[in-house]
Amino acid sequence: MKLSYKNYLLIIIMGFFPVLLSAQIVRIETNLGVIDVELNPEEAPITVENFLNYVNRGDYNNSIIHRIADDIDTGANFVVQGGGYFQGDETFDPIPADDPIVNELNLPNNRGTIAMAKSAGNIDSATSQWYFNTKDNPSLDDTENNGGYTTFGQVINGMNVVDLIGSLRIWTTAGGGDIGSIPLINYPGGETPVFDYSVQVINMAIHEAGFKINAGHSGAWYNTDTAGQGMLFEVLPESNLVFMSWFTFDTVAPPQDIAANVGAPEHRWLTGIGEINQETNTIVFDLSLTTGGLFDNPQPVMNSAPGSYGTVTAQINNCTDIDISYNLIDQDISGTFPMVRISDDNVSLCETLSVK
């Protein structure tokens, strides 16, 4: 069978299409937390290649965040800058720079994006230094402003870390310049040397994005080993937390002459909140016991200390399956069971978000 030119072209396009669609993510590990950045080689191919050259050589490892720039009018920070310096014992040493690259002004400098810093008055002067936009900065898109500044990626995880860095106390150096406003962590002031208090980029490397817990896991799940007992999850990505309600029954049925005005006497509802571990895709919920409440009534309730009633660990396997293990302290009860979704409506959302 002969293939036409169009068929050959289609095969070539299909062969390269997965590569074009696959997101390239760089993970920046700092001493304040992890920041994940999705690069955009389609809009800034030269800039992305240049940035990855530094990343793959390990040039950014053990460097510092060396600058917080404040808005002249509002006083609030608008960029957090790194990629320029290592921290020595008593000096800040520059990262060796490759040749400058051309400007690629195709994307806006919006909050959460990463862009290249460069020398004033020189449009094509970007080398190693980069910055995060902590707010929308349309002035950095203006071609009258040094040709505008090239945006080449987006923070997809850890913007809270960027904001935390931007909120730190700044050490202003006498020389000023791009290293004139260094953020410091818990700096006591006085004559104390600043070098032990800087924000450090411990490691920066390409991150193989895998499955992760996300807002698409929110919803109702049920225990397949029962007649419908289950849990309700509310995933809070910005806080990296999940709220859980466990709808179940008591271990022993109450006497038949015990009645409840609402529901059944044997109904139980346990609640907990837990932090997401994205490395293991697990959540450990600290259970609390709530007592003293009445139906549709503002009467105050009592909550036991988190974890005092027990724990529930959720192992999130994918967008449709969860394994639960539990330990109830006072009752000395522990066990495991699988859960699946009551509805598949959120599965496509979950699968999309899990690779972002």
C-alpha cells in the first residue's frame, strides 16, 4: 500500500504530538517549600532551552533568592527574583552566565508566572536570572519598558511559597542593584551576619509529573464492602488540606426500643482534616469527636482535640479508587477497606488536574 504525502505528514505529526502536549515541569526545592513551574516552550522556545541548560547542569542548586522588588506606588512586592547568586561564607557569588538570549515577548507577566530578568537598557540581555510575578504586572509587558520581559512558564504548585518569600523582611545592601533587597528568614537584626538567614534554592530539576491529589477528588465515595457506608471529601488545594466526613454505623446495634427523632440511633458521623502528602498520595486525617449538638440548632458543641479519637489514612490510588485504613483509639478498632466513587462526574476533572 502506498502512502500519500498527506499520510506521511499525518504520521509525522502524530508521532510528535504527544511530545508537544506533554507538560515539562521544573521543581524548585527551597528551604521554605516546593515550587513547581510548568514551562511553555511553544511560546518561548529559546528562553526555555536556556533556562533548562542551567537547570540540567545544576547551576541553580544551592543558589539564593536575592531580590524582592516593591511597587513604588503601593509599596507591595511585585516580583521575587533568583537565579543570580550562590551564597558563600561571607559573600554572594554570581552564578556563571551563558551568552545572553533574544527577548521572546509573547506571554503576559501575570501573577504566578516566571519570567527572565535582564539588564536595564538592553532588550536581549537575559542570561541566568529569573523572577516570579507576585501580581499582574502589565508594565513588564510594555515594549517601551526595555522591550518587555519574557514570560516562559507558570507556577502550578507552591504559589503560597512564593508569597511567603515575598512577605519576608528585606536586607538592603549598601550597593543596591539586583542584590540590594535580599529576603531573610527570621533575621534577628543587629550585627548578626545575614548569610545564615537567606532563602535558599536547595535543588532545581526537571520533575516527572505523575498522578497527584487534586480538587477533582472532592465528592462522595463509598465502601464497596458494605451496603453504602462511605466518606465525603472536600479537597482544598491552596491549603494542601482535605476535609473528611465518614458516614458509618456503631459497632453494636442499639436496643430495639431506642429511637431517634432524626435518622437512626445507630448512625455515626466522624469528621477529620488532614494534610496532603503529594509524594506518597496519602492523607492522614486526625479524627475529632463532636458532642452536645442538636438538630438545626445553634447550641454550642464540644470537639475533642484533633487525633484524640483516632486517625484515618487515605491512600489515593487514582481518580476512581481509594484504600482506607483506620484506627479508633478508645474502641481499639483498626482495619482497612476500599472505596470507589458514588458518581463518575468528577473523574475527567480529576484526571486533567492530576497532571497539571
